[in-house]
Amino acid sequence: MSASTDSHDHPKWLQHHFDTPEQQFDAAKLGMWIFLAQELLFFSGLFVAYAVFRNWYPEAFAAGSHELNRPMGAANTTVLLFSSLTAALAVRSSQLGKKDETSGWIGATILCACIFLVVKYFEYHAKFEHGLLPGSFYGTPRDMLSFQKLEGHHSVASELPPHTHVFFSLYFVMTGVHAIHIIVGIGIWLWILKRNLRGDFSTRYFTPVDTTALYWHLVDLVWIYLFPMMYLIDYVPPGHKG
Amino acid sequence: MATTKHDHEHAHHGHAHDEDDGEVHAHVGTYKTYITVFFALLFFTALTVGISYVHLGRANLAVAVIIASIKAALVCVMFMHLKDDKRFNSLILVAAITFIGVFFALTVNDTSYRTKLDTQSGARTDLRGGNDAPGSWENPVPVEPAPAEHH
């Protein structure tokens, strides 16, 4: 097998079970889209749970939403949208064989991802300190690092409507699972950056950059829905039927 | 379409545009396109933040989801290249969205109308948890406390 892999017709990056670069490219993209469909179905369970509970407890969801930091949420949305732009531009420069540009755009994407996580850390920290925690932890102010109870700290939770803990359960699970996707994405981008620097990619073979960007755009897609659904709930006064 | 002039940039410039040469012929978007899409996404983000301050009542969620879906469509079509991709990849996305719709519709239909079932069928149904399924007694016999053991 190894004798033929370096021939013109079958370059090193072309797996032996594919006839042509095009066939390998199409198969890889198809596989990635099937994975992304699975990701959407996976997240849809959380979004359906959100719909059910928001339908049941509209006041609690409005009150919980108003405890979130809108400027931070909006800033993170902008950062993530920008990272999608840089990911798309990384694919573009890789398609054109511009190796250094590709590294730059991948680096910018990773930087945006890190900024997103830092902002998320500060948001989580504020919620922990105010006792705005999921499920049975709700109402007990805690220090995020040591997870010790913060004695004497005022709990905002006690002034909020009943069932607001449900909103924060969904908030932490949904943004938490999203953040895990960001962390995984940083890992994959670092690997792709290493491969790009090593010279693995060319105008004939840029598939890994393309599929990684597809994954990254999906992480952006999920946040596009999470941001308004978590941060931007309008207050509905009790008894007021919109 | 053979007479259409090739005004699109393609990767792999070194070869003639022979679609059957087995090479990857991915469409290369322009900087202008990508940056325009980015600013459109920013515009819709600002729009959704602005509209959230308008009291729309129950339409708040619907409007937020519609704007988010416009943004999502921009990302899928432009950034994720569905516009120039094999159509089958779009079909996979549409299939996923369809089944999410079924999942959503059936679940919300159940959980939203539990008390309405109550009035129509005479069944006693707990609003939040649905502890008593439809079909239970309208006036259930109160459960007698177990008689104290007689000594």
C-alpha cells in the first residue's frame, strides 16, 4: 500500500479507500453534517425543557432573566459572532493555500473563544455569590472557587418568585453544556493550528479546517438562540395576559 | 450552464475548471461577503436586544426566536457554505429541524393543555406535574385516614 500512496494520483492525505480528493471531501462534509444534526437534536431536548417550564412559570423566567447581566451577554454574543467570522475566514485562506493567514484567523478564533469563557466565568461567579444556583443549591450564596457557603451574603434568590430555581437549573445546564462545546472547540482548533503550521493543508486538501469551522459555527448557532431566550425575557406582570 | 462565464473564485486555481477531475471545487467566498454577513448578524443582535425592551407580552419569545432563526439561517447558508454545498447536506439540516419540530410540538401540546383536559373530560389533573392522569374521577372518594389501631 505504501508504495502507491506518494504517487500523483494518491497523495499522502488521501485515504486509500477514496478514489479522488473530491470524494473524500464530500464524504467528510456529509459526516460532519450528520454529526451536527445529532448535536442539534441533543440540544433540542434542553430547548424543549425550556419551552415547557417557561410556559408553566412565566413570572419566574422573567425574574430569573432580569438577574442575568445583559451587557455581558450581549458582549459575549458579539465575541462569538466575530469568532464565526474569523473561522469562516480561516477556511477561506486555507482554501486559497495561504498558510500564515489561516494560522492568524485560527488564532483569532481561539482568542475569541477564550474571551467568551472569561466573561462566562465572571457571570457564573456573580450568580454563585448571590445564591442564584441550580436546583437544590438555589438560595445559598457560595464562593465559586472553594464552593463554601458565604455567610452574611445577601441572597437575591429569596426575593424572586417561586420556581425561579428552575430557570437557573436550565440556565446553568444549557450555558454549561454550551461552554463545554467551546472548550472542546478550543482543543480542536489548537490541533488544527498545529497541523496547519506543520504544513498538512493545501489548496487540494483543507477538509479538517472546513469541518472544524462547521462545528464552530454550530456552537455559535446554539448561542444565537440561548442569548435572547436566557437574557432578553420581557417582564410579564402577574395576571397580565399578553 | 457551460457557457456561463466563471466569475466565481474557486479553490485549486492551478487547474482548469473541469468538474470531473476529482479535485475539490469548493466555492471561495469573498471578504466582502463574510464581513457583510457579520455586520448583518450584529444588526439582528442589536435588534433583538432593542425589541426585548418593548412589552410584547407572550409574543416576546416568538419574536426572539424569529430573529434568532434569521441569524441562524445566515450562519448556515453563508458561513457554513450551504449555499454552495452539496444539497444533501442541507437536507440533513432540514431533517434535523423537522424532527425537532415534532419533538417540540408533541411535548408542548401535552404540557400546555393538561388543565383544559380537566374541564372537558371531567378528569382531575394536576396543572404542573400531571399527577392524576386524564380519566381519573371528578370527585374522588376522599381517602379515609387509616383507623387507629384499637387496643
